[in-house]
Amino acid sequence: MTETISWADFAKVELKIGTVVKAEEFPEARRPAYKVWVDFGGDLGIKKSSAQITVHYKPEELIGKQIVAVVNFPPKQIGPIQSEFLLTGFYDENGDVVIAQPERAVPNGSRLV
């Protein structure tokens, strides 16, 4: 059963839109992944992370794509890089990640409401 949370709990999670500006292979990762740099605009600017999205996406296809990310987790060391956000998505029927993204462009830094 899913745990019920309060609005205050949900409000603590900062889900924001950003645009991928750079993506490259991440051969040092334990599981297939890319290094991804995303521009969240404003005070956040460009942040980097690791994302296990190699099945459905190629690095060059990610450039310019808007994504939904959690931006207020503490940084996490993943191999040689420090992950600064969590790219969100959904598992498909095979357990591979499909990126969560808006159905039309919105300003970078916009918060999910």
C-alpha cells in the first residue's frame, strides 16, 4: 500500500524543469548511464547528474530536451562526478527509464505545481 503524505511533505520536493545542454557517455558508471548537464535557469543555473537512460536515448538526442528533475536532494558522489539533481522518469514494461517531460516548453526553473 502506498503511504499517504501531507501537502507539506509534497511541497518540500522541488521538481523543476530544465533543458539538457550537454550529455555524454559515462563509462565509469557501474550500470549503463550518461553524464547529463541541465540548465535550470535563474539561481540554479547549470547542474550535472548521472542518468540511467541509455536504452531509449542517445546523448546527442538529449540536447535541447526539457526534463523534470528533483533539485533539492543533497549532492551525491557517483563515481568521478557529483550528482546535483535527480532526473525523473517512468519505467517501461522492460524496466528501462522513459524521461518525464512537459508536453510543451515552459521556462527553465519552472516548478511543478
